[in-house]
Amino acid sequence: MELNGPNVEPVAISAEERAEEQKLIRRMQMMMNMVMQVIAQDGSLTIDEAAQMIADTRKAALAMFPGKELAYDLIWRPRFQRLMRERFRIM
């Protein structure tokens, strides 16, 4: 059971909806991990190309989970920032 809306009323979620959400979460995690691996391991990748890949993954994640910008910013943004600092030696 999840909370929904400003009234914080419980909303029942069917098993199918939960399974679909879990599938989307796994797909997003795989996408993020693949992008992080490419950025970390591809020596020919430029900083601009890496930044574009990150921007594209954000768009894709928010298309999969509309309205979850805060979750993305709390979970994925710090990981990508750390990776960019390590990979390109930027502050």
C-alpha cells in the first residue's frame, strides 16, 4: 500500500502494477549502470559526450518515472557527479 496525493490516502496497488514498477526499476538501474561503466571505461569519451549521456539518462529515467525529479537528484545525480570528478579530474 502506498500513499497518494496531498490527502495522503492509502492507495492499493495490484500485484501486476507492482511487478511492472519493479521491472521499470530494474531496467532503469541497468541503464544507469551501463552509462556509468561507459563513462568510467571509455578513454576516448569527451567530457561533453559524458555530460550528454548523463542528461539523456535523466530524461529517460523521468520518462519512466514522471514526477520523480527529486528522487533522481538524490540518488543518481551525486553518483554521476562523483564519477565525472574521478574520470575527468574536475572539481
